[in-house]
Amino acid sequence: MLILGIDPGSGSTGYGVVEYSAGRLRALGQGAITPPADLPFLHRLPYIAVAIEALVRRVAPQGAAIEDVFHARNSRVALQLGHVRGAALLPLLQARVPIFEYSPRLVKKAVTGSGAAEKEQVRRMVRLLLGLGEAPLTLDASDALAVAICHAHSAPYQKMRETAARL
């Protein structure tokens, strides 16, 4: 199963592609979509959508996992994050890629064992779980890979729930 993980952000939206097969994980690619800093916020949204659309065409994921909106003290930041998520979700919906959403706390717990882990701890565990060694890995990309890992670990249970629901 090819999983596209997405960590939405208005400055930089991380992505990571993970193959999950026979209980094993393998990173196939990762990076960040970074609109030019001088672009007004609203003009960053189509930039992100077009980049995700190209990524979906190139990778053909069987599922996409995206970080859900977290509770933010600043409602403006939460609203902007929601806009970025919408821009990232639209190309996935248009391509009919199944989408799964995970809270940041659940992603951290799935990767590190603690829902309160710091970003650097998440990056270290992503490196370890995917055998990336010391290869360059931005925090945005490691967060996106962590979302994909979280989904890979959740996927077998989701299949069982879906099958049980049909019975």
C-alpha cells in the first residue's frame, strides 16, 4: 500500500510517501511544498493545491493521511491552517484517493509512544522506523512521514472495522 502523508502549513506543507507491505515500512520520498514567502496567503493556496495534484499524479497513492486541525490558541492561525488543509485535500478528493485524518497527538503517540513528543523526537523516531540514517530530513517532511506511519499502523484495524460494519 502506498500512503501519502501530509503535514499542512501555510509556510511549508510537508509530504512523505511510505510503502507499507507485509508489516514493513519503506520511505519512497519526502519533501516540502514551500510557496514563495512574498506570496499573499490566499495565493499560496492554489500553489499548494497544484503541487499536491502533481504529487498525486506522480505517486498514485492508495491512501492519503493528513494531520487534522489542532486546538490553537490563535483562531486566525487555526483558520489559516484549515484553508491550507482544504487546498491539500481538494486534489486528493478529485483523484478519489481515500483520505484519513489523524490528530497531531495520535500521530506523535503512534511514532514515539508519547502524544506530547517534541518535533525533534518525532524526527528521530521517523529516521529510525524508516531506516533513513542521517539523510537530510526537514521537520515538515518528518511530520508528514509520521502521519503516513500512523496510518500504516492504523490501516489493518480500519479494514477490520469496515468489514465488521458491513456484516
